[in-house]
Amino acid sequence: MRPMTDQTPAAQPASPPLPDSDWALFLDIDGTLLDIAETPDRVVVPAALRRDLAAAAAALGGALALVSGRALGNIDGLFDPLRLPASGQHGGEWRPAADAAPEILVAPLPQALRDLADGLAARHAGLIVEHKSHALAVHYRHAPQLGPEIGSLLGAQLEGREGLMLMPGRLVWEIKDATQSKGTAVSRFMAAPAFAGRRPVFVGDDRTDEDGFRAAERHGGFALPVGPLAQPGRPGFRDAGAVRQWLADFARAAA
């Protein structure tokens, strides 16, 4: 299990079509809608993106959801005052509609794992621990050489702990519930009224999004990969800026 690097494809992927009216659109956040920042709390949400997301959601009859590793509370804080259907913490929590109450689907992490991650950050300069209510992430963007070592240490601590898994991402290791994923989130949304009967399309940039890709395909849809996952000549996006432009074009066309 190897973590992803932060490289983008050498050649331009093919431009994807604008969303059709029968799509159910699922969007990752970091690296997909937003440019990767030095730390997770320093990302920038352009005002135009909030406007375009609201217009896209309206054009799709509400069948647009944010599907992220971030917690729901953090997602709402980023996009405030816009509120959308969303799933956070890799499927661990979800909200099927903008006005629905969120549901927690997983148990909290053991405190011992949080203490271990904090200890690693204290000993190794460049590590950043992102604590979530039911998961955690250890980012090594500022110390990429530590990726394999940190993954081995975290993996060793998970041995014998049922129901938890270590997941690699773009210069990050995440500990999360093993029973939920972005794929289970997509399947759950597809049973919700606004999404049922539509063609699911998942847009994501990270290995953690691949469960969402596969779920979209199982439900008769497809994936639009971004950045490191995009393939030259196939529909996708070179970077988050291209995704934002695509959404802006759709918002204008829908208007």
C-alpha cells in the first residue's frame, strides 16, 4: 500500500461534457474543488464557487453532494452560507439533503491512536495531524520522505484492531472505519429521493475517491478523475481550477 504523490498528468485529459439534467453529481473537495493548501485549514473557497455550486445543485434538482474526508461541520464552515447534501469522514457521516439532520454511522476512534499520531508529530518535524470526530489524518506534505515510515508505524498500531483501516492518500495517511467509504456514501445517496433514478458521476483526485468511482459505475454512472488520477486523452480534469471552470460553465449554461 503506497501513498500517492502530488504529481499531475503530463498530458491534458479530454474535456468532459457538461452535466446532463439526469446526473447525480458527487464532488470531492480537497484537490478537486479546492486547491491543495499548506495545511487543511488554509484552503481558500472562492466566492464564485459557492455561487456556481448552488446553481449546479438547482439545475440538477438537488442531486449534487459533497463527499469528503473532512467532517461535516468543517465542510459547512468552508462553504457557509451554502449548505448542500454531504458525506464526511469517508462515509462515516452523511446528510441526505441540505435541510436534513446529519447521521453518524461509525464509532469514535480509540484515544490511544490519537495519542500515537500526536506523538509522531511531536517527534517528526513537518507532520500535521488532522483530528476529526471519528477519524484522523497524518499529513506529511512538508516531510514526504517520512511517508513509508509513518505508514508502517500507523499500520502496526492497527494490527488486531477490528473495524479500522489505514488508507493512503495524497501525501497523507488516514485512519478510518473500515465499513464505510466514499463508495458506501454514494450508494446511500442513490437511495435518497433527490438522487434515486439518476446517473451518478463522481469527481475526485485521490486514491480515497476510487471507492466512489467504483460505486458510481456500479449504479450505472462513471468517474471523472482529477490531477494524478486523470489519464491523457480520457475525460477528466488537469486540476481543481479546471473543475471550478467546468462548474462555472455549467452554471452559466443552466441559467
